[in-house]
Amino acid sequence: MSQPNCNRRAFLKAGLALAATPWASAWGQPILLGKDPKVQRTLILLELKGGNDGLSTIIPVRDPLYKKLRKSAIVQPKDAIELDPTHGLHPNLKRLAQLFQGGNMGIVESVGLSNGVRSHFKATDIWHSGNPEKAGAAPGWVAQLGDQAWRKRGSEAVVHFGDNPLGAHKSATRNFLSIQNPDHFALLGKGPENFEKAKPKGKARRTKVPSGQAAALEKIRGIQDRARHESLRIRAATAGYRSTVVYPQTPLGRNLRDIAALMNVPVGAPPRVLSTTYGSFDTHSRQKNGHDRLMSGLDEALGAFMEDLGRTPIGRNAVVLAYSEFGRRVQENGSQGTDHGKGGPSFVFGHDIAGGIYGQPPSLSELDDGDVKITTDFRSLYATLIEDLFDSDSQRILGASFPKVGFLG
């Protein structure tokens, strides 16, 4: 389903009138949800699309094999930001290094899919469904979580900013909102693909619609009306948001700024899950310069976002999960790049998490067909979030029990 397109300037301008109303004066104040003074916790998903090279992000600074296996696609250990005696961080991730030192960043080592898929599309489907056996056919894990944790909430409980909405949000039973790039506003999920095509044309046509079809059309109009209402609410939130934090004028910077705005919406309950994507990290050739730029862009945008989250109660209670569908091969290829691999690190950020390094560090002497061995199943990340962030049953969603990672205490 899609709504008529509008550019960012029009998107923001349309919300100014609502943003100027009296309730906007409370912007940035603590939000109370109903009668419960406890601030609701929010999850932000940041998908690093294309397969981020973990060995150029978290550098094994004391492993001599690293420099033997990498010649061009390498971060020199002497240049890395030291996290501990064996781990270094990419030198362009200075703000993230500060978060790590402050206990606000968790690194989960060697995360991946149990069967080591190297296809972008299949691996992404598996991450989104949480089900390696029915990837692409199963409902998204966030949509299933919604059936448990926010069953009475509507489509506004899950919002995606940017292109390519996550399959994690899709199901036959729940809708979610998508602001693409954010030039388009859409309500996605069950129902027809295009509201405008489904609308009857004029009174004469309305009278000729059979009763069964009329009921379906009324349902469609109801969904459309809710989408328009949420569109105005989101426009108001993004247009009226005021922050002392300066975000980079990049797609990721703008999307994260809009996520912060919507989290602090002055009316109604904020979303439970928000998401966006960054990349491509598909660095098959001449990786060094491109990956360096990606690291700089990530550091600037995510660093600003984390600073902004620290300003409000809901931001301080939020958790960010940054992940990639797979890692890269350990040995670089003949084009000064790296090809699709299996395991790689995932990252957790928050002002109320237990930061540090989790999982088993990758061994470059004991590889799995040229790849870092997967030692943490990606579903362990989900189990931790489902149970410790949303107080829900992870086994019902994931189909099995997975050991939790300790980043939520």
C-alpha cells in the first residue's frame, strides 16, 4: 500500500501547523504513558546492509595472522582505537569508542546464521523472519512480537524510516508505518497494494458495489483514514522537534533525527520499534576507502543520535541493535576487497545497557571454510530483546529456546 508521494520539504512544512499548537510547548518533557510513571522502552533497529566486514570494524590487534591474510583491505592495528588488549575499533569510530568506554556500547562477537548463508536476499529474509526454515514465508519477528507485546496498538507501534522497509515488520495480521527516504508515507501490511485504486469513483459507483465488496471497501477507507491521521502526527513530530544536538545532513543522520523526534512525540504513546538502514557494505573491490567512509558516516550519525537519546527519559531507556546480514571472508580477494562471509559482530547501544564485549572472539587460525566461525546464533540477540526488553515469550516467536546475551543485565 502507498500514499501519494511528497518530498522532505513538503513533509516538514505540512506538519508545522500541528507542531505550533499548544501541546508542542511540552516538547522534550518526560512522557507518562497512561497512569504508569514507568517510561516505555523502545527498540531501534539499524540494519547495516550488504554485509559489514567485521575484521575492519573490530580489529584483532594482537593476532599476527590478520596482517598475513589482509594486505589492502586492512585497518593497521597501530591505527585502531584500543578497546582492550586484544580488540581495537576502527579509527573513524571515535564517538562510538567513547560510548564503549562509558559502558553504553556492547559488541557481540561472531554472530550469524546457523547454516552460514552467503546470499544477501536469503540471509536478510532469515534475519527478518527469525526462522531459517521458513525465511521469506514466515511473518517477521517484530510483527510476531507485536501480537504479544502490543496487541492492542495499531500500525503506529512500528515505524520504519528510509527505503526498503524491513521484512521483520511484515505479517498478515499487523500493519506498520513506513516513511521512505522519508519522501513517501505509507501504511504497509495486510490489504491491497494501492489505496487510490481501491477507492470507488463517485456516488454512482458506490451504489452499484455489492454488499460484500462495500464492506471490504469501508475497511480499506478506515485503514486509509488511520494512515492519514498517523501521517499528520509524524509530520508534526518531525517538524516540531527541537534538539541541541547537531546531526549530519546525510540520509542516515536525517533518519535517526526523525526517529528521535518520533520517540519524543508530545501526544500519544511513542512507537515500540523503529528502524532504518545504512549502507551498502558490499565491499567486493577496493574496500579500504569505501569502508572507511562508511565508518565515518556511521560514527557521525549514530554518535549524534546517542547523544540526543541521552536528553530524554524515553531516549535513555531505548536500545539500539545494529547488525548486518552476514560478515566478509577473512582473506581478501584479488580486487582489494572481501567477498561474502558468514559470522561477524553485532552492536548494541543504550544509556541503560551493560556494555562490553560478549561472545567468543573470532579465531583466524580456526576458520570455517575461510570464514570466521559463528559462535553466537543471531536469534540469541532476539531472545534477549524479546524477553528482557519487552517481557515476552521468545520461544513462541523463535520456535525454540536460545541462550540470552547479557547486554540487558
